[in-house]
Amino acid sequence: MIKKKVTAKKKLTKTTIKKSPKIDKAAAKKKPVLLSGGNPQIAKGYGDGPVQEYIAAMPGWKKEIGRKLDQLIVRTVPHVSKAVKWNSPLYGIEGQGWFLGVHVFAKYVKLAFFNGASLKPMPPGASKVRGNRYLDIREEDEIDEAQLSSWIKQASDLPGEKM
């Protein structure tokens, strides 16, 4: 037979009841941490929500670039899938994989076309990763929306990266 240990119940008094501290709502909605180069640290997630959270956390002039890019991608590929992985927004096609990634650096926003070597003309930035090409957007750059839209459309029609 197992005997249960009986403990006396403590009588609650004013001295034993502690009030929980009030939560500062502003502190609860802390800004995301910015990693080296100003890249926002956003938890991994799928869908538009995490991507919008990332864009909202982009520092300075890069936030407006992020908004414009996201709008252009959605306008060009209305059925695009979105996610944030490895602190970078990814854009892809359901069942095909990811065709584009975005990453913030100190002086520019980098677009990574995962099968960019197949695009015509190829995006200007070379990569050590076979098949990838990059486009770096700096604060003073004017975005050629027609060319960028063409690359996005072409990239979305190609097999994507499985990540």
C-alpha cells in the first residue's frame, strides 16, 4: 500500500498574494531585432503575414523598397506563395518551389533569383551558387519595373528551389 504524504494547506493572506506585474503593451510589441546589415530577424512562417512583418521591420528607405517589391511580385504573379525562412522573405509557386528571395544588407536590398541564370537577360549579379543570379537595389537606384516584372514572371514559370 502506498501512503500519500499529507500537507497542510497554507492559508492565503494579503502577504502571500502577490499581484502580477502590469504588462506594458508597448513593450510587448517590441521591434524585431535587426541582424548585421539591418536584416530583420523574423520567425519562420508561411503566408503573407510573416512577409508583411518582415517588410514592416525593414529599416529606413529599405522598407519602401520592400513594399514596392512585394506589390510588384503579387501584381505579376497573383497566385504567389510567400514565406519567411532564414530571416528572408521567399516567393514561390505551390508545388514548384521558391523562385525569389529578398535579403537586407547595410547598403542595399538583394533579390536572389534562384534559377536566375535561365532568365533573359540575366540579372546582373553573379553567384557562387550554380544557377542563381542577384539584383542589388541601392537607395539611389531607380527600379526598372518592366524589367523586374519580366524577370519575376520568367522566374515563376521555371522550376523553383525546394527549401
